[in-house]
Amino acid sequence: MSEETEEVMYQFATFLDPRNIPAAAEANDKVFANSVYGIEVTVPALAKRCAFNLDPQHTGGDANRAAIEDALTADLPAEGSTLATVRADLDAIGSMAVFSVRARGESLESAQGRINMVAIADKFARGGYPGPTPLPTRDNPWSEETASAESSRPLAAIAAAVMDFKVPLADRVATMEKWLLTGEEPKQYRDSVEKERLDMITALESGAIKHETRSGGKIAVVESTHRAATSVGYSLAPVVIARNPAFKLGGGEAHVKFTVCAFEPKFADIKSALAELATLEAGWGGSPTIGGSPQGVSSTLTIDQVVAVVAKHLLH
């Protein structure tokens, strides 16, 4: 489940496999044969094996910092290191791109605005919750007020590109570097995300994306395989429980995945909710504003069970 490709001073591992199965252990052992610099390695057992793990949001560092921000000033990984992550998203792959550019001695001045965009989306730091907003429609398919990276029009195409597990990771890092430095995005991904957005609106119209509010409108529950589920949820409430019945981590098998998140920390104590959920099912974890069920395996909890726990930790 991993690959390594030499790129400038570093090698890259597509992702460390969090599953507790022999195949995952074998794949991870191959990655850890080299010195590994982790980026948002959120699985404690894997993080401990890293020479260093850049993960300000999930490891008790600074939840108000994204990894890509810290990558601007952190000590560079040692030459020849393998840069590895668990989830190849904009923040993790963006951090790899920043390190790669810095290692070549090139300026990131032209990238600063786009680095900030990634950091803001990753931290859900778009300012105060605007309140319930209309769901996307054909006339207004994108809404930046409650958008995650995947459902923000300026970020959607590059987010899709870096998460395309069929493409070697070194190529995705190079694509991310080009976008950070120039703003150029791959046209095929722009076309695909625009189509995907219209498909999502069709699914909303048909009821294929199920959504409702609980706890007096304070929690939105969304059930969908679409990547924009959290954005749909935030249109309804400041705290979202999203259930994906067929989530795939990289090229792995489809499994049930829960994501629990709050637009701002003041709305719910997500860390405490995740800790309580972990007593019901080992492997739950995340940051103060977003987390989820065990990675790489199906959650056995029901929506009602997850809602009951999260509702106990609402703050506002």
C-alpha cells in the first residue's frame, strides 16, 4: 500500500497503512526501512516509528496551526529521508511540496497566498460560523462560507489531484509545487470536480445524499459517499456527523467511515467526544475540530450511537 520515488533530496511514501493486518505491517516495514519524516501521521503506533512527525493539530501542539504553515519554518528533513503521511490531502502533500522547494533553495514568496488558502481550509478557519445557509443548487453550486478544501471552488481541483492515489506520489508533490508557485492546476481535475459538483447537486435533489439535523438543529447528520459531505452538513448546522458507507483509503477496500467535526471549537468539545467514542470502538481520534472512526477499517457504530456521544459534548 505504499510506494517510494526519489525526488530531489527526498523520497515519498504514498501513505502509511493504518490497518491492523499483516499486509499493512509488511508495507509499513518497507517504508520504515529508511528514516521516515512523518507529516500528520495520526496513528500513534506509526508516529512513534517516525524520526519526527510534523502534526501540530493532532499531537497536542497548536490546533490553530496547519502542517503546511509549520513546514515553512521547521528544520528541513534530513537528505534522503522518506516523507510519509497517512492521508494524502492538501495539507500533508502541501507540506511535502514546501519542504521540496525549500530543499532546492527556491523562494516560496509567490506561494504564500495559496499556502494560506490551504491552511485556512485545513483548520476550518474561515471566520465565525455564518449560520445555516442554502444547500448547493444548479444556480449556486459552490459556497465558500462553509466549504472544506474539496468543496471550495479555488481548491477543489488541486485537492482532487493530490488525492488521486493512481498517480505516483512524487508526481502529485510536483503538481502541488507548481500550483503553489504559479497557481496552475491540472485541467482534467478542474473538469472532473465541476462534473462531480453537479453530480452532488443531482444527488441532493434525488435524496441520494441523506441529511437531517439532530439535537435541536445543533448537529447535522449526513450520509453520503460524496467528498463534500462535511460542507453539506455545515450548511445545516455548526457540528457535523458524516457517515460514508463506502470510504476508500488510497486504493484500499471500501469501508464505513465516520467523520465528526465542528466549524469552531466553541460549538463542541470534539476531542472529548472522540475520546468517549474510542471507549466504544478503539481507534477513534483527531484534532479539536475534526476527527473520525478508525482508519482503514469499517466502523461498527450506528449513527444514533455517534450522535448520542457528540450531543453530550455540545458547548453552544
